[in-house]
Amino acid sequence: MKLGALARAIRSRPTLPKITGPLQVRSFQHDFVPRDPEAKPKKYKYPAFYDPYGPRPPPSDKIVQLAERIAALTPEERRQVGPRLTERLRLPKLEPISTEGMDLGEQGGSAAGSAKVEEKKEKTAFDVKLEKFDAASKIKVIKEVRAFTSLGLKEAKDLVEKVPAVLKQGVTKEEANSIIEKIKAAGGVAVME
């Protein structure tokens, strides 16, 4: 008997209470106040630069006096301040960063300058650059360019038309000389770089 009553209770659905009066409704009251069209926009003062730590107090008199004393030192004495502070505060020594394999361009400093001098002495790869050509022999020059590059007719024509242009990069001196001779025979002027 108890089991049957339990099964009937599970199967029966709960009923909603009957509504006896009018429903209560809350209308959405927004707090938006429309902007006055005549009002001028507000101007905010932004700091000259963003400081994530906020405003800092001015340095103490002790710090100001120390800065003045350091500024009064001779340049030679100022150079000794940094290493001495590093030693006294036991800061880790900075290791020089290796720039091996990086192309520093003109900013490389004296080390890059000496590397370029060595590179000129040991240069084994050369670039062939087309300087100019006769207008009458343009087709011959394009055929020669196609002969030693893997370019199609349109690409070779575009390359020849935008002189001065590098025709081939990283070739040996012998190959560069043979290419220059072929271009010269076709009516163009090429140089080795």
C-alpha cells in the first residue's frame, strides 16, 4: 500500500497555486538622463605621461644633496660611481650580449665595422646588378636574363624594365663574370657587387 501511494505521488505533477487577484507588475525604470544638447563636452586633464604607480612624493633633502654632489664630480670620478655601487650593493654583473649572427646594419658600432672589412677581404658570394641597357636590344637582354634565372617571360621583362635591378644573388666570381659578359654581348651593362 505504501509503495503504491509513493508511485502515485511521484507520477502526479505539482499544481500551480490559483491566481486570485491582479498580477503585480514592475515596470523597468531606467536611470538614464538624456544629455543636454546645448551643453559643452567636459574637458579632462590628462597627465603628460602615464605613471602606473601614481604620483610620487618629491625626493628627500638627502637624495637631492647626493645628486648635487654626484653632478659636481669630474667625469672620471663619475665613471667610477657605477662600478663601486654595483660592488657595494652586490648587484649581479651584466654579461655582454652576443650579437653573433645578427645583422646590425649601420648601428653595429666598431665591431660591425671591423666585421665588414673582414667580409670584403673574404667575399666569395657576389650579386649581379643590371645597370642599364640599349632600348633596341631590350629583347636580347630579357632572353639572357631568362637564360640564367628561372623567371618567366613576364617576370624577366618586369625585372629588366625596373633598372637598376639585382639579377642574381650569391653567385661565385666566375659565374658573375660570365653573366656580365653575356649581358654585355646582348647590349646591356651589368656590374658585380
